[in-house]
Amino acid sequence: MNSHETQDGTAQPRLLPSDERPSGAPARYTLRYPSSWAHLDLDPNTRDVAIRRRIEEQARGTQAKREHVDSLIRQTRKSAREAYAQGALQVGCMIQFLDDGSTLHATAMVLRTRIPEGESTDLTYLMLAGVCRTAAPRWGE
């Protein structure tokens, strides 16, 4: 299942069909972000334009250099593509342009994963495994 199948047009998560949920799994979740955060559009048909528009609007009126804004757009698009490829249900993002032209950038991603029978459900081990998969070098990049 991919993230597009679990989101409505506003990038908000929708209920997962009961036949797609393991028994005992929650039907829904809610995350509340501060008003400075936004949901990244993960839909491959609209995300690049949506990300560019959001970042350029935020950069308007700041001292951010064009090269820095373009780099931030590329990085955010890459993050959204990777999140979508990993089956992210939702990605929250906060980008603040500071007075000196630099940025403060944070991302929170919600993934649904199945834990193989007999494997640890300890969040530390699950996070470590995910980081190792994400951080593994990719040839040709």
C-alpha cells in the first residue's frame, strides 16, 4: 500500500479499510502540529509544484538567497519522494527563514510498518533499523 491510497486530497490521512489493518491495529491516528508546521503533499502528480509554491511563499520578503531557496526546494522534494516510496502516511514539515538568511527545517514522518512475527516491538530497534535502511549508501547517487 502506498501513501496516496491512505490520504485524501488535502494530504490528511484517512481511515484505513478494516481489511487492510492487522487485528488490534488502530483505525486512525491524530497528530497535532504547531501552526508553523504544514503537511507535505506526497502525491507524485502535485507534490513538486506544491513544495515549490510553499517554500517560495515563505521565502518572500526574507534575506534568503535564490540558490539557498532552490536547494531547499530540491531537498524537500527529495524527502517527499523518499517518504512516498517508503509508504509514508503523512509528513509534517516546518521551514522557517531566519533573519540572517539561513533556515530552520524540521520534518516528522508517519510510517505504518508490519513487524515480522517474533521480532522485537521495541521502538528503539525499529527506529534503528529504519535509519540503517535510509542511510545506506546508494550507488549512482
